[in-house]
Amino acid sequence: MSCPLCASGNQGEFGTEMRIHFRGLKNLDKPIAWLFPILLVCLDCGFSRFTIPETELTSLREGSATPGAATRKPNV
């Protein structure tokens, strides 16, 4: 699949470590959602994408992120 931004086929997969937190001072007491997704990066323009697994996505939707460790490839 080509890059949706520049149409290049020059892409690479990279392992990542990321934490997602809710913005603002009122959310300081909410836990951080830890993710370890596979990041798909266009090596020509830098456009990047990844998929958040359903468990962590549900927690983010509900506003109650819980620590987790998930690895998933992006939907391409």
C-alpha cells in the first residue's frame, strides 16, 4: 500500500513505545495508557500511522485509560 499523503511506496515499520494521556490539569489524576504499536512511516514524506488496540481504545473512549501493553500492526 502506498502512502496516503505522497503516494510513495517507500515505507518502513518501526517498533514504538508511547503513552497517551488526557489533556489538561483536570485530568492529572487519570492514568496513562501505555501502547507499544508498530508504526508505519513513509520514508519519503514522514507521514506515519498506527492502530490503537480495542482494549486501550475503549479505555480512551470512556475517559479511563488503563495501563496496557499492546502490539499491533497499522491498518493498511
